[in-house]
Amino acid sequence: MHKYVLLSMLHTSILNDWYRNPPDDTSRPLRSSWKWPHFPGMHDPSDGIPEEVYKELVRYTKYASGAYQVLCPRPMGNVLVTQFTDVITATQGFVARDDTRNELVVSFRGSREITSAIIDTSLVLSTLRGPGLPKNTDAHVHTGFLYAFKSVGEFVLDALREQFEKYPQYDVVGAIACIAALSIRNSFPEVALRLFTLGQPRTGDHSFAELVEIMIGIDNIFRGVHSFGMFRVRTFFIYLTPYLDGVPTMIPTRLGYRHHATEYWQFTEPPAPRHVRRCVGGEDPEGSASIPSTGINLPHMVYFEQHMGKQLQSDPTVCI
């Protein structure tokens, strides 16, 4: 059985104030007594996840962090199969092989350059078409994200095809763009595939979200979202304010976009299994969608204690 993990840290660099702070239209009546915006208590016992699931989130977050290094010769101490870069779209990442866990890992770096900003502002939804992607679907995705995937899609599929010829029993894990996960699932239907994303913005429409959930399976999708409480002092009062990674909700649903399942929301600090909630569906009103977007911010740069991007120095030990 092939196994594959796809990892994604999607950074967006948006140029105008509206896109950085769009009107929020995701608030809906909550199913509990929490007042909007919903922010669970620090030790809410109903919000924890199993220790083994948390360890997997941390593990593949480290792979995603490695994609930000200039050189990553041994991702998580494993074999570097190949690296890929497209100069125009600034799409970059690597394929690694873990011979202990019998898996291939595809990790994509999130967009952070000026050219990526142009890609990220391509808000128009385009028909889902590209290397390896299913053809008989009415799904639509963000034009910029689709263009970025197309720039490296064939290269990634060829690299995996070559590895499967040598290691047919390996599974696959990945960290990018759920678009790439669909391509891999459609190209290698026998592969056991898991998808990990971090700070992923809404990527496509309702049909696309459904397609991701059906083809990959909601139990094989781990869409990480990070927030924490920020103390603010006013006069003689101290307020604890929810401070959420603003990227996942930056693109509003009123433009036709929807999230796919399954969200794993770290709703407070410190990172720990009891501080992560497994949300229900793609737009759980008691998940991170209950907190308005504040655009690119500090929670987007740190996931499960791993620094992402050039704003905060990534940990070089994840590459040796």
C-alpha cells in the first residue's frame, strides 16, 4: 500500500485593505451558549484531541517549516528526493522519503513574495483543470492557487511516479494545497493519502470542498488553524481578546468560497492536545470561523511552536 502525506502552509501577501480585512459574513447562530465571537475556555474538556493525532500535527508542521529553508538536505532527518521551484509563481517545496515510516512526503512553502501577492489576489474562481486533476467535475477554485499548482504539478507527479516504481509499498503524506492532494489522489488511486494544511485560506467553491472531502476523506484531512488570547489593558480593566490567524477566513464566503473539512483549531496557548478542537464540517460556526479575520498576523507565522516564513526564523534542525 502506498502512503502519501501532503503538507501545506499557505501564506498570502495581499495588497489592499479590503482584502486584508474583508467584511465577515461567516457568523451564524451558535449551537451553544458561547457569545460571539466564540472562544473556548483554556481547559474546556470537550475540545481536546488524542495525543497521537497531536503528535502527527506537530510532525508534519515541521516538514512544512522545512520548506521555508534555503536548503533542506535532510527533511526531518530523512532522504531528500527532490526540490522544486517555479520563479514566476514563487511556488517552492520538496519531496522527501521516510524509509522508517514507509512514506513519501510532499511539502510546499506558502507564498510570500511580491509575485505571489499578484497570484493571491486572483480571486476569480476558475474551473478545476490541471495536471492529474479529475476532469468530470463542476468544481471551481481560486485562479491564483490553481495557476501556482499548475506551475509545478507535472514535476511533482513525475517525482512520485518514479519513487513508486522503486518503493511500491510506500504511503504518501502532503503539505500543500489541497489542489495538489486531489491531483495525487486522482493520479494514484491506490495510494493511502493524508493531507495536512496550516493556515489554509478558502480555496474553492462548495463543489470543490465536497470533492476534497469525498476523494480524500474527512478523516484523512487535517486543516490546522491557530489562535491565541491577547491581553489588552484599558484604564483599570484587562481584556482577553481572541487573536486568530486571519488568513483562513480572509476570503469571504459571499464570493462563493467554502472551506472543506476537517479543521483542527488550536484555540489557545500553549500548544497541547487539550487546546486543539476537531471541528465539524468545513464551516463550523463554533470553530475559527466565529472570529473575524484580521489578515496576515502573528498566529499565521507560528504553528505548533514551529516558525513559518521569513518574518520569523524557521528552525534549521528540521532539515538535518
